[in-house]
Amino acid sequence: MTTGSSTDATGSSTPPARRDIVVLGSTGSIGTQALDVVRAHPDRFRVVGLTAGGGNRDLFERQVAEFAPAVSGLGERASIDAASHPCDVVINGITGAVGLRPTVAALDSGATLALANKESLIIGGPVVKRRARPGQIVPVDSEHSAIAQSLRAGSRGEVRRLVLTASGGPFRGRSRAQLHDVTPAEALAHPNFAMGSVITTNSATLINKGLEVIEAHLLFDVPYDAIDVVVHPQQLIHSMVEFVDGAVVAQLGLPTMMVPIALGLGWPDRVPDVEAAIDWTQASDWRFEPVDDVAFPAIALAREAGVLGGTAPAVYNAANEVCVAAFHAGRIRFPEIVDRVGDVLRSHDVVSSGTLGVDDVLAADAWARERTEALIAGGSRVAGASGGGVS
């Protein structure tokens, strides 16, 4: 494994050694931007593995031809194998629960895991954390990267709370009643980022922020009651850490993913010139608002799932993915996405963290998908908890 830069006796800094990189999900948003960083810094990074889901074969073939990795392939098995290949950093940019086994393989290999596939940590929290050595997981989500950067300002014992920022999505300020008739096209109109349909819809419902609350708890070992969310429409402050003396340290930058991705590849060293800085010569107003938990109950529901622990976060995530697909197919209305996730979560018999394995997590994921689909097909809400979880 290579290490970061060092300083010699004269105080001069030596450049970091070049790192071997495996990119999982290379044709997606995270993967393509990671390869942009590699192209711009061939002295810092070399691609030794590429995998993708197969939805854009032409792009994948061009990537393989350009980078000539030692290992490459399409699908989950290819990603597991590539994550196990000797390298310095595996960046997991896969979307969804299918990223869990590659995450586990990367941790077992000993490589640093630059984690953009938040689902694998959220659904497999205890499993993933048992395998990870201290500092092995570097978050690539912009919010969690911001927290990791801000935590450098003090010791963990000095942290009072974490504050995640949220754009509020395209429906910020609307009441629950006003969300009844929103369309899939409206839900995909994110104010700041261009992302896939699932992540963009999750941002509109604030499910994404709920997932990030669970992720923050798992990454930084901070209790749920010490993790806040604040709406910051401009998304120039990516998240903050409040310390015990009242000081708040925030990470600021343009609303793009380039800095978190580059830090994921180079951590703890920064990569020069990956993004433009904020232009302080231009006047701007920054706004902060509380989350409307009545119109957007997804964050409160995520806390419920997180406190339950075990397989509950996996059910929360899987039920949501089914509901998002159903919403875009015109089968349910926008507010029903979170409503149905709550119904499925509360009908689940949780497998506790102490006995949890990968197979338990994936069984809970499959159960939640089947349960959610049956609920949507039936056209009626679940009336109270009815068991039916995995055993």
C-alpha cells in the first residue's frame, strides 16, 4: 500500500506516491468523474481495474481501451473480483444494494475504500463496520466528505454534533397537500445536481438525506440525537461539525462532486486544481431553513430505522427503491413513496445487529422488495405491523 506525502528534515514536502485505483461503476456519474481526476493527474493515479453494470457498454469499452486495466468486466461478480484485485484504492460508485458484496470484498482485500455507494454501508452497517479497519473507509458523499474534512479541526471527544446540509430539493417550501399531484418530471428537476433518477427522486423526497443520517451515524460513531439536518438551498456549505466549545467548522465549495471524489482517491492528501474555488468577489446570500418534517417525513423515518438497527435500514432502502420505480411508472403518487416505506418498515421483524451477516442483509432486502411490490399492487396501505420479516 502506498502512503500520503511526507515531510523531510528540511520541511520540504515530498509528492505522494502514485496510487493504483480500481473504479467500480465506471460508467456512472461518480465513476466517470473519478476517471476525469485520473486523466488530469496521471502522476498520482493509475487505473488497474474497471467494472460497470452494463447499461452503457460502448462507454465501458472505450474506458477499457483508454486505461488498459489489469482487470475489467460487467456485473456484480466482475465488481467483486475487481474489488479483490491488489490496489491502493477501490472507489465504489455502484448504485444500490448490489454494491454490498463489492464493498465487503474491497475491505477484505485491505485496500482503502472510497465509498460513494452509501447503500452498502447503510444496509450492511454492522457487517461492513466489523470488516473495516480504522480509517479504511473514506466517504465520497459530499456531506460526509465535508464532515471528515471538518473533523480535522478537533478531536472526536470534542464533537458535540454533526450538521448535514440539504438543498431541500425541487419542492422546498411546499406543504404535504401541495405534493399530491407532482409529476416524475418535476421530481427529477434537482436545483443543483444532475444525477440518476433514483438519487434525484430521493433528494426530492429527502429520503437521500435520511440515508445520509444513517450513514453519518455509522461512519463517525455519533448518536442519532447528535446528527441534525438543515436546509441550505445554495449548497455551498456541504456540512458542518459543531464542537463542545460552540465553534462550528464547515467545509465550503461549489455544488459539485469533484473535491469529494478526488479526496476519496488521494486521502488524506488533496489533489490540486480539481475544482474552481468560490468567487468571493461576487455578492451572494446564503439561507438556512429547518426541515419540514410534516411535508417531508423521510428523515424522521430514517432515524426510526437507524435506531431499530439490524436489518431495518436495509428494509428502508429497498422499499424506497421499489417505491421510486412505482412512482415513475405512475403507480403511486409522490407522497406515497415515503408512506409506503414506513408501512413496510413497521411490518418487518428486525434481525438484530449482533447476529447479522451478508446473507441476512440481502434476505431482508429481497423481503422488503417483495413486500413493497405486493403492497403497491394491492393498492391499500398496510394496517399496522404484521410481522413477516426475515428469520
